[in-house]
Amino acid sequence: VLYKEGLGVGTPVPVTPEMERVKRNQENFSSVLYKEELGTGTPTPVTPEMERVKRNQEHISSVLYKEELGTGTPTPVTPEMERVKRNQEHISSVLYKESVGTGTPTPVTPEMERVKRNQEICSSVLYKENIGKATPTPVTPEMERVKRNQEIISSVLYKENVGKVTPTPITPEMERVKRNQEIISSV
């Protein structure tokens, strides 16, 4: 509703063949117009390949894939199959904690204490507690340069104070690249 407010006056552009092509494509893509002016089709003979695809589609169907199943050939249970089955039971979200058994306690090492302290420091709740005093550092030219770069990169400020731009003429090389892009796009 609001995207056309304050639009202003536009500059008329001549209709180019490219614009006509895009408009035709848009009409073809339209969900309302894509069947208009369809015309009559040419019947094609049913080939073995088409029959094979149709049978595959019926087998893939969630309704029909078990119909006419027939009897299977039993295979012996191999050690590999037993291993996979055990792994699946361990991976299961229901069974992975069943029959855990007793664990072996490990002593608390200095490394474990250090990791625990680091986790507490990294915690989003605790990282600002017990800050203590800080030593002020002078603002160096390098710090000012980095701060300016951060402001330029900022998504809020990158369009402020843009200034004037100089239009570049369309060169034959640019036209060639544009045609190549259109060819790649249509493929």
C-alpha cells in the first residue's frame, strides 16, 4: 500500500526489445495467464521410456509403493548388521540413556579448573561481574583510523555523505559482458 507514496515524476524510457522480452516472460510466468492461448497439442506415442517413468512414479507414490510387494528373500543376520542395529539403538533419542551403567570418577585437574573458570568468564550472564579497575590508554592515530573505518563499514552510516557520482559510458566490453550474463541467465 505504501510503496508507491512519494514516488515523484519519472523519466519516460523508450520501450526496448529487451523490455518487451521481459514483459512477455512475465506474462508467461503469470499464474493466471500461462494457460491462455494454449492451442491444441500434438499427441505423442507412448514410448517404453514413458511407461518406465510412469511405473517409477507409481512406485515412488506414498500410497502405492507397498502394493504388489511379493515375497522377499531372507538374508542371514551378519555381525555388521548387528553392529549397525546397536549403533542405531544408541543414537535413538529414547534409548541412548538406557543401561548407562556406573561411571569412573576422574580427579579434578588444574586444566579442568581453568576450563571451568573460562566458561564462567565467557558466560553471557557473568562476564561483566567483578570487572575491577582498568588502566586508561591514550587514543593513538591507529585507533582513530580503525574507528573511522568501523564507522564507514557500519550498516547505518555507509550511505551518509555519499557525494556526486560520475556516470561511465557503456563500452562495447560492458555490452558484451551484459549479453553473456543474459545468455548464462537464460540457460
